[in-house]
Amino acid sequence: MKMFAKSLNNLMLSNTAKEKIQTLKTKYPSARSAVMPALYVAQEEFGWLPKEAIDAVAKELAMTPTEVGSVASFYTMYHLKPTGQHVIEFCTDLPCALAGADAAFERLCHKLGLEHGQETTGDNAITLRHAPCLGGCDKVPVLLVDNNAQYEAMTDEKLDALVSKLRAG
């Protein structure tokens, strides 16, 4: 779960986060190879990846902010703008779409009170985003919650139960 402990006025990596990144660097033949897990550390600390977090990761890994930012902007699991407390990545690629994912996504948007183009609920509890393939094509439709829990073969009933569970904490 995201900590959201940092104010937008004081965005610096904590010493704990810096130590985690330093430890990650030792697990790879090149420190640059730790960029993806280091971005996760920063995202966990801030709840998303503001420019200052990308700059801090770049400094820790002796990379340029452009190099780190390119990685962060390429992958959908990194959030370049603030998100809700929980993030649902909903696959709508072809296999999921053929199983009704687009309609299920729209129903979920309606259930969450999200209007066209809006990703995060008014209470900042849930962010809902389209996702590229999540690798569960045999159990469609598939979604990923908070980058660590994959849900498969989602029905309206399962979606309702998931939203209730996320809102309950």
C-alpha cells in the first residue's frame, strides 16, 4: 500500500529508500540494471513518480534523469501522476476484449463514478486504467491491482466484490 507520506513541497528520497536502492545496485552486474526496482522503491515512497523522484533515482544510479524517465514512461506500472490509494490496471487487449473486457471496463467506470477521461475516483480511493496485456489470456478478462495481485476471469459479480474489498481497506 502506498504511504503518501511526502508533501509536494519536500520531495526527497528518504535515507531508507536510498539504502534500498544501494542494496539493489549490488544485485546486478551494472548499477543501471537496478533502474526498474529502484523506480518501484521511489514510487512506493511517493505514491507516484514526480520529476523529483526520477531525478533522485537517476542520481542514486549515476544515470541521467532522461534515461530513468524513459524507463518510467515506457512501462504502465509506473505512475507519472498521482493515483488513488489502489490502482486497477484493466487489460483490454484483444483476447480480453473478445471476452467482453471493454464493456466490463465501462461498467466498472460507471460503478466507480468515473466520467470519460477520468481515471481516479473523487475520494482518491481507486484509479482505473487501461493496461496492455497482463499475461492471463487463458483466463480473460484480467486485471492487476496495485502492481501485485492479478485477478482473472472477472465477472460483474467479481468486479463488485473487488471494489467493495478495496473500498473497505
